[in-house]
Amino acid sequence: MHMFNAITHSQIFVLDQDEALDFYVGKLGLEVNTDTDLGFMRWLTINVPGDPNRQILLTTPGPPALSEETAQQVRELVTKGATGGWLIFSTDDCRKTYETLLGRGVEFTEEPTERPYGIDCGLRDPFGNSIRFTQPKA
């Protein structure tokens, strides 16, 4: 018997949730799953269209999870791309997705490249988080 049967949420830090929505939904084409004011924080999740069972929580560093002093340190690390936040998506056509996103103004850190496992490329979100998307080998 397994204790767990799914990963439902992953979390990355963003510095501005509205800017994150513009990037992740407006440019990358993901969809909003939940956008709720909990009073002490905004619970903002996104997912790949049609796949609401795996959500990404876009959260700002701060209370209640972090003290203001720690939150400031995390904000500095996010900006440097040093928080370890990674997102990896799959796509049916890496080169076409790359061209589409270039047309939407997305800046890449690496162009589509052949790898042993398929074709992938890299970019960063406006806050420094690393993102890759991969077209797996058939």
C-alpha cells in the first residue's frame, strides 16, 4: 500500500503575483486554477490547460510562512535565480513552442537543443526562476 498517490501542488516564489499571472498565463499559456484572498495571503495557483490535478502555487516570500527579514533574503535569492525553483514542462514540438514564445516576448537562456532524451530549451521567469520545456524522444 502506498501512503501517497499524487503530487497535487508545487510552489515557486515570485515577487509580484500580478506580474506572474501576466507571464505564466499571458505569455506561457497556462491557466489560473485558484485565485483566492485568504486574508493573510493570496492563494494563487496555475496549471497546464486541461490538467488541474497538478497545480503550481505562485507565492510571494513573506508572512505567515517567513519573517520579513527572511523574506527579504529569499527575495534577493529569487532575483539571482538561486532558490532552486525549477519548472519543467513537456511539449509536442519544442521548436514551434520556442518560436511562439519568442513572438510573445519571452527571453530565453538557451535555444532548443538536441539531448539524449529529446529536444529542450531554457528560460527564466521575470523573477529569476528557471524554466525548461522538453520534447521527449518518441
